[in-house]
Amino acid sequence: MDPPCQECIKGTVHKGQPLGKEEMIHGLNTYVIGNRTNPRGIIVIYSDIFGLPLPNNKLIADAYAKSGEWLVYLPDFFKGDPVPLTIADLLIPVDAANQSTFAKYTGFLARAPSFVMWMMRHKEAPTNKVCVDFLQALRRATPRGQKIGMAGFCWGGKYAIRAGLESNMIEVDGEKVPLVDAVVALHPSHLVVPDDVEALVVPVSVGWGLEDTGVKIEQKGKVEEIHAKAKEAGRKLPETEHKIYRPGRHGFAVRGNPDDPLERACLEDSLTQGLDWFKRWL
């Protein structure tokens, strides 16, 4: 596994070292932080493609747990096979202004074969099953009065939203219940519309970047149009909110530049978006 690089660590408003620890939870190695005694609820985080080795992802989990209200799980949904951190600064540089177009594309071309192979190892169906299996086990093990929220970033955003679909509901003690009770998705990539958003049964908050080249802002309009048509057809949908971040480069909620005031605001405000949503619904 590639060691964390200084730029990877720098790309976050959260300082210091991660405070949680890794342990096996429902079959997956999971970074755990927060209230283990009497949490108000559980928050599951599905990270970007860099997974647990990227310190930012653990520090985000720490930030969600900081209030003492939540027990936070950051599972290794990649099962020990995240994208190497050597690719992180090519795909989502902390300071894009210092990355030349030549350096970006020559560097990525050199690593493209390994990235394509990674994508082949993480196709949609098996990836979805890993996530759903974990959430099903968690839901069945969680007391009925305790709620579960899920936050997804980039790659993980799609699967967080899917966790709130009617088709993923399961039966627990004779009652059909959703896998989670509320969802936050920040710059969710590879969304399939209408399938991933049409039949939601839990409240969802989505953060979009105005200048996001990985998740086009036009996707927001498509989701809103699908929901508008569903409501016109008489379908009752849970509340969905959309927030737009400026400049909102791809990865703005994980690897924005803290030395840039606008990008720092994206980092801080997207964290507040998630915390406020879970405080409201969990």
C-alpha cells in the first residue's frame, strides 16, 4: 500500500492525526470513531476511491463524530484494494493552479492501465453487493429505536443514495424498513438516472460543485426533473435538498485546498451540510 503523501494530508481543513481505530464490523475492516456507549445514531461513511489509506477520509469521520452524538463507521468497501494514493494528486490535486495540463495528462496516461484494471476489479454489481451486505447486517444488528445515516463522497455518493431506495428495503421483525434513515451525498459520481434516484424512501441531501468536471452540475437538474415528474404522477417522495458549491472542483468535500478561501468554505460548508441533515433526520 502506498504511504500517505504530504499533499494528501494537506488537502483537508481537519488537522492532526485520525483518532479512531480499525476493527472488523460486519465482515469489513472498518475505521470506528465516536460514541460507542449511547449514540444518538450511527453514521456510515462511504469514501471516495482512495478509501482508508487517505487520511482525509478518516479525518472526515472524526469530524462527524466530534460532537459525541454519533457512532461513525468508515468501512473499507474496497476490501483492501482502494486506488493508490499516487494517483490522488493527478485526479484531484489539492492545488489545481500548480498542476500544469501537461503534467496532469502525462502522469495520468502513465497510470491509466493500472486505473483501468482497478475499475475492472470494482464493477458495479459486486461493488453494490459489498455495500448492501454490510448495510443489511448493520440494520439487523441495530436496535429498532436507533437510526442510521449514510454519507457518501464521490464514488461512495452513488451507493449512499442507493441505500435509500425502496428496492433495497429489507424485512426486520416482520416490518419492511429501509437500509438507512437519511442520506448525504457529496459530488456523487456515476449516478444512473432515473434508476438511482427515482424511488427514494428516505430524505436525501446532495452537494454539487459548480465547476465539477467529474460530476457535471447538469446532473442536478436531471435529478430534480425526475423527482418533479414522479410527484406529478402522484408518487409521494421524501424531502430532497440540493446545495451548490462554488467553485466546487471535483472532490471539494474531501480534497479542497484549505489555503484558498473559497475552497476552504466548500470543505467546511459541506461538513456542516451533512451534520445538519443528520441532526434533523436521525
